[in-house]
Amino acid sequence: MKRHTARTLLATGGLAVVTVLTLTGCGQGFSDTPDPSGSASGDAGSLTSSDDALTVMIGSSGDAETKAVQDAVAAWSADSGIDADVVAATNLTEQLAQGFAAGSPPDLFYLSTDQLAGYADNGSLQAYGDLLANKDDFYESLVTNFTYDDTFYCAPKDFSTLQLIINEGLWTDAGLTEADIPTTWDQLASVAEKLTTGDTTGLVFGGEYARIGAFMAQAGGRLVSEDGTTAEADSDANVEALGYVQEHLKDGTFAYAADVGAGWGGEAFGKELGAMTIEGNWITGALGDYPDVKPLVVELPAGPAGQGTLQFTNCWGMAADSPNQQGVLDLVEYLTSAEQQLAFSKAFGPMPSVQSAADQWKTDNPDLVAFLDGSAYAQGVPTNKGAADVVTDFNAQLGSLKTGDPKAILDSVQTNLEAVVG
Amino acid sequence: MTAPATPAATPTRPVSARPSRSGGTRRGEAGAGWLFVSPVILILGTFLLVPVLMALWVSFSDWSGRGSPLSSNVNFVGLDNYASITSGGLATRDFGTALRNNAWYVLLVVPLQTALSLFLAVLVSRRMLRARGFFRTAFYFPSVTSSVAITVLWLFLFSFAGPVNALIAWFGGEGPNWFREPTGLVHAALASVGITSGPDVLTQNTALGLSWWDWLAGPSVAMFALILMAVFTTSGTFMLLFIAALQNVGYELTEAAMMDGANAWQRFWRITLPQLRPTLFTVITLGLIGCWQVFDQIYTGTKGDPAKTTMTPAYLSYTSAFRDNEWGVGAAIAFILFLIIIAFTIFQRWVLRDRPVSRRRIRAYQSATYRKGAAS
Amino acid sequence: MTDTTLAQAETLAADPASVPPPRRRRRTLGGVSGQILLYAMIALLALVYIYPFLVQVATSFKTEQEAASNPISLLPQTFSIAAYERLFLNSDFPLWFANSAVVTILVTLGRVFFVSLAGYALARLHFRGRGVVFALVVGVMAVPTVVLLIPKFLVLNQIGIYDSYTGMVLPLLVDAAGVFIMKNFFESIPTSVEEQARIDGAGTFRVFWSIVLPMARPALITIIILSFQGSWNELSHFIVATQSPELTTLTKGVASLASGQLSQGTQYPLKLAAAAIMTIPVAVLFFIFQKRIMNTSEGAVKG
């Protein structure tokens, strides 16, 4: 048996070595990808140009969004003469990662704030922010969100803020009027209490940083300092905010969407498992499934430090491997123009990222003005590399906030953030 | 684990060895032989052997996800990736959590599924059973379905307003929000008798980023639902193996034991079970190997939630690479898992080995035979 | 007689003091009550095993509200095929089904061919290094699939078949366990017929194709069943082998459904309908071949 084993190992090893060497040869042929550190500087005039068709990959929130983007891109295609194809990803993060690793990413794609750092770092992205014709039209805070390493990487495609959505029917049923719309934490708590009856909880929202962070902002706290260099998770303000949420989770006037059997706040709101919810612009599209519910959008109440909310945005990422980056730039300018963004907003809800569209949007959407007003005091989510993992961990701990210790949770988040930010 | 896999046996010399004749009918046989096995070698080598080597390289390198991992810009970084998941920080805690979850999963699934499949096999093998085929089919059917389909079904069954909770409510209880409940079962049991936090020695000392108290938290309620699902889907496969083995158990010994007055439990434990040892070994090995690789169910269903209590090393390996772009870390996790599986298999083999009969027994047997008078 | 002595000896040796006095016992477990207990237990277990699938089909025909309000019942109050409509008309489900079908058929045919070739070669043909090859096959069976997730993706990339039907089918074309099964089978059939054919002058491949293969029908059917099941239910390979939506298979597609595509919210009738339809082909195959499936494992244990 021993001879057998030795022969086996030898033969297997030999086979393996031969194959690996062959593949190395193939590998060299494939590695005409640019040096990772090189193309990240995004100097103007270095965009590729060709006649190749473009692939646009989006992470769609539903049929409305997919159709809207497809229509827009088709219109541009007809105009510019460059073919473009829109692909709605089933799992955008996974497909992007695979595309980059395989060297065949889509030319243009949705890029979220937490993915920017990672892809910018490994050279997958082409920075083009400074090349945009309309770059001064974007909101300052959005540009900051997509600036990494002092380079403005990609054009913000839209944004949303969180505000308070109230079920008008249940509101009047509880005997509340417009004067009762809460403007402080205490008022919010008392209103939630009045609205908690039977199967309905007063305020239902997702049990994650992306919602609870609004309370943290209202208390004056944030996870990472505005310039992104210091971790501030364990501030007293944050502890106060989590304490407030915990108190009302315990007395049953607040609840997490998952705990009432809904997938997210919007579903809980639509099924009237919650009388109020904290959500962003996208809720308008989702509530189409629940036509009997009448939503009223108002600004979130002010906390101890005043008004605060969170702001979410995605940008149009451009692949460094794209053979026709000039075409992509053209497409992006078209898609981020005021008229096009207003059309998108009408189709599936988010707010235009360009200031020139603000007034028109307010006129078109008088019921949703609160969302746009929120941009004045909204906080962005942390964009440092690795911060997304910390937030995932934070969310995992927030899941048991009801029985947990806010200080301990925030301390652990602080530790994790320091490893990432410092 | 949807099909009964044959156990990995050690290679033996082929039984049908015949003296080879030169020329004549045997000419060209060597060529044909190599030709016939070449597709197998090529495909297995390329898609099973080489990937393992490539992953080994990636786990020792700093490849960031772009271009070829064998290109010249990729550097050898030694054990850095392995260090990042064992020496501290969020990555280590995630790895520790994943290991803990999977360890509890293995601890509960393997004994449960072995016992249940053996029990079902014994039930179905009873001589006086009618409609044996129907019952066998019923028990085996879940093993045929895809893990994705079963996970979707399970998500519905154990949803907050689903059939399981409705059934519990019918009996007057209140079911938990199964897939959203992150409390560990051991912690919950301890809490029900009043112990809500552990002694300092457990809470203050950590291993892989988790305190020992957290290691002992038990599977979460969500994980428990997945454990039930695993037992549901694999008990049928192993039941078949046990049925086949039971049919090989000669009836004479059992009959003799019956005549000597051994009751059913004694008969089972002392006569049947020892003869099932090889099958038991197979079932436990296959169970271990399968359980340490839980991935499909997590990917389809819970994705690590709630609160990372259904995160497993296989899924963590996948997310580290494909979501977080940490390919080296993902490969490192995969290899550590590989080592764990090998270790468990070897350990289990050692535990279940055929031990030599002890001298006391031999002596007792000999004297008994002598006393009774040796049978002719 | 020796048997009784043996048994006595065993019980004596194990615990000399505990041999109970012989009692008159019936063969079956306590007679009629034992029978009833047995049947009750086994029927209850069978119910536990069957009920989930029944409720799955029933729920797929319910409306969403009813699925949430009355989950246990097996008869929908309002029979609705909305879920199936949505599935077939408003989603890519037919495409997923077609992709799965194509891949499964190709893989099954390929596997049957290559695996029986290799099994025959390892069992009957003498060539240098046969032992090594067999050791390789057995060794490969021991590698857990989780280790292969990332690296298979890398290799598919390097070779250039990533995101194509080739990439989906090629790695699945050979299965080490299948080679093992075929080799064992070929070793168990007598060589007389082959010898005769060779003496009559047939070449190796001819002997294999026309003589041995037809004799191998039982084992081939086993391979067909295992391959069909394996490739139809495969998930992780398709995750790493493809990224385009056009190449999505049923497993990947239904997995994405489960995580909430096709709109937010918990749409149980839709998801359960998808899972049910996905299960039908393997279920049909199972019911047709169940005798064989049941008997194979016996062979696996004996052989």
C-alpha cells in the first residue's frame, strides 16, 4: 500500500504542477488588466472610446424602476446611436463582484456608498466626476458621499431621506388632528401610544441602523465624523437615542417590522400592522400594492439636538474595464439631467440629485415635500472601507436592542469602527 | 445531500486481476484504457484538483479580485489572511460566530438524524408491516427535493403566521417568530430557570472574538428551525442505508437471544446495533461531512440572519469573497473548514473503530464455554 | 445449538449476573396493542413527512391574505391561480425552467457516457497507472464542495468559459461517485461474454459499447437518476459559474425569489408555487424509479 500511496502522490502532484503551469500561461494572457493603482487617479482625457455596445446593470426595486430605466436608456440609444442594454440584477452585489473578478463587468451600474471604497481601492472603478458637464449641479453632501481619496468618482443618481409616514385613516380614527403631528420625541411617544390598538403598533420600522440612525441624528450623534476620520459611535447622544428606542420597544408602542411579521416598514404600514413608519421616498412605489392605505408624509420630530434624519444615495458607477467609457459618460450626463431625473422620480419615487430640479419636484410632488426638506439636515451613512461590515454587525446587535444594553452595543461598534477608520 | 453517496473507501487492488496476456486480444488495451479515463481525469483534474491548489495560493496571497490571481502583481503574504480571522477584530468574531453556529448545528443534526433514520428503518423493517413501500416512499421523498425548494417551504412553515405556529396555537401555546429569533436555546433554557448571565470566568474570557458564554449559547431558534429541516431532508437517505443493513442482519442470533429471554431493547442494543456498525460509521461520516458545509439553505433563506446566528463558515467564505472582496480571507476560511472536516472524520473513525475484545471478556467467555461443556 | 451457547456466552460474559429466567414470549411486540401502537406511530410520522408538501401545494392555490390568515388548511377557501399566472406570465420562470432542463439533460447524457467509459476502463482494462487514476477518483470524492466554491469560479474565469452554458455543464459532466458505482458494477459481472467477443475479434470500444453497456442497464439507470437529481438540484455551482440573467437556472431563480425579488413583501403563494413546480420533475423521476432507488442503496451497502 505504501508504494501505491507514494506513486499516487507523485502522479497527482505531477499532474497538478503541469496543469497549474498551463493555467499560469493562460493567466498571463488574461492579465492585460491595468495595474490596480494606476487607473484610480481618474485623469481627464483617459477615457476609452469605441463603438461597443454598453451594458447597464441596475438593482431594481420593482417593475416600475426597471421599465423607467430601460425607456430612458433606449431613448438615449436612439439619439446617440450607441446600443445599450439594461440588465436588472437579481443580486447586484454578487453579480458586480463576479463581473469584476471575471474581467467582464457591466459598463455602467448602480453603486452604493458602502461599496465605493472597496471597488475604488482595487481599481475596478473609473473616476469621472470631474468630467461631468453638470457636476456643479449636484448637492454638495451627495458629492462628498462619492468622493474617495479626494477624487469625485461617480455621479449621484438620486437620493432619498427618511421621514415619518402616517396612516391617515388610523390617525383620524384615533381622534388625532393635524395639530397633533409630533415635533418632539415626547409627542412622538404619546402619539404612538394612542395609535397602538389591537394588532396595530403605533410606530413600526426596520430594526437596523438605516432607520434607527435617524434617531441618533436627532440626538446629535453619528457613527463616523463628517470628514470620515474619527469614529463617534459611543457618544452619549447615540446612547440616548438607543435608550429612547429601547424604552418604547419595551412598552410596546414601537416595534420592529420583523417582529410584527412584516419584511420591512413599508409592508407593515401597508398591512396596517403599524400606524406610522419611518421610510424613504421609495415607499410611494411600494404602497401601490396597498391602495386602501392613505399615507401622510411629515418631517420626523426633532430630538434633543434638533431635527435629523438619514440620507441614502446611489451613484452611476463606471467600470475601469469598459471599452467605451466616453459613451458611458454621455449616457450618465443624460440620465442625471434634471428632466430625466424628474421622470424617474415620477416613475418610482426618489428625489433628483441635481439642485436645478428641486423646485419642479416640489411642485410635482406636494405631498412629499417633507422628504426634500429633510436634505437640509440629513446625515449620510459612513462610507469608509469596511464600514459596511461594521454596520451589518451593528444591525445584528440592534436586533436584540429590546433586551440589550445600548452602551455595550455602541462600544462594540466603536471598537469595530476604530479598526476601520483609524 | 440529496442522493445516497457511496462511502469513500480506501483503494484496493482490483479483484478481477487476470494474468495479462501479451498481444492478441489485449493489444491496444492500454491505449483504450487511457483514452477511456481521459475525460474523467481531465475534468476532475481541472475542476476539482486545480481549483483546490489555486484556492490554496489565493489564501496565501493578497489578490484583490481583479485580473488573474496568478499574475505578477499578486504577492505572497504568508499567513496574513489566516491571521486576520483568528487574531482579533470583526473578521475574527464573524469567523468565531460562524464556527459556533455550525458546531451546534453538527452537534444536534448528526445524532438526531442518525437516530431518527435508524428508528424509521427499524419501524419500516418490521416483518408484520403492511404498505411498507408507501411508508418508505413517504420518508424518503424529502431527500429527493432540492435544498432551495425545501428552504422556501420551510420559510413558509415556520413564518410568524405560518402552519407551525398555528399548530402550536391550536395546542394553546405561542410559537416564537422562528426565523427572526436570535436567542440561543441553551441561553433560553437557562433564562427560564432564572440564570440570565454567566459567571465571570465565562463572560470575560474570549476565544476567536466570542466570549465562552456566547460559545455556549446554543443554536438560535432560527438555527433550530434549520436543524429540523436538515433532519427532515436527510433522514430518508440514511433510512435506506439502515434498511439495507438491517436486512443483512441474520435472524438466527436475534432468535437465539429471544429464546434466552432478552427483551426487545436488549436484543436491539447488543445484537442488532453492533452488526450495524459499518453502516453507522458511514451514516455518521456522511452526516458530518454534509453538516459542516451548510450553504444552500443559508444562501436561499436566512443569509446569516437573525443577528448572524445562522451564519456558517461556508457562507462566510462566500460572502467574504463575493460580497466584501476579501478573496484571500474567503479562501482561508474554506481551507480551515476542510481541515475541520478531515479532523472530525478521523476522530469519528477512531471513536468507532473495532476495538479488540478485552481480556476479561475473553476469559469469561472461555470459562463459560468450558463450564457449559464445549459444544461439538 | 452452538448459536444458543454463543448467545448465552455473550450475555454471560457481558454481565454474568443478569441473565433473566427464560420467559415464554410471543414473537411480535405484545400482540394487538403493540400492532396498533406501531401503526399509529408510523402513520403519525408519515403524516409529518407528507403534510408540508400538501400544504405547499394547497397554499400555492390560495390568495396571499388567506395564506397569512389560514395557513394550516389544505383546502383554499377561494381557489386562486394568481400565483401561477404571475409566475408564468410575469417572470422569467419559464426561462429558468428551460435552462435547468437543458443543463440537466446535457449533464445526464454526458455523465452516463463518460462515467461508464471510465468505470469500464478501471474495472476491465489493464493499463499502467490504473491504480493511480482510481486513487485520484476516490480522493476527489473526499474533497468537500465548500472548498471549491471560490476556486472553481477562478478556474472557470481563467479558462474563459465563465458565464456560458459550457461553464455550467462541463464541470458537472463527470462525477467521482458515478465512476465508483460503475466500476463496482462492472467488476461484479462475469467476463465470459466479453472474452468471447474478443476472441471473435471485436475491438475494445466495440466490446464496451455493444456488449458490456447493454448488460449494465441497472447501474446506468442508477447513474441517470443520480445525475438528474444532482444537476437539477445543484445551486452553488451555478452561483459561481454564471452572472447573466439569461443563464439563470431554476435553483438560482427560486433562491432569488425567496429573498424577495419580484417585489417586496412575503408572497408565499408565489414562492411555494415556484418551489412546487421545481420539485415536479425530480418527483416524477422518483416515483417511476423508486423501486430501483430503494434497491440501489442496498447494493451500495452490500457491495
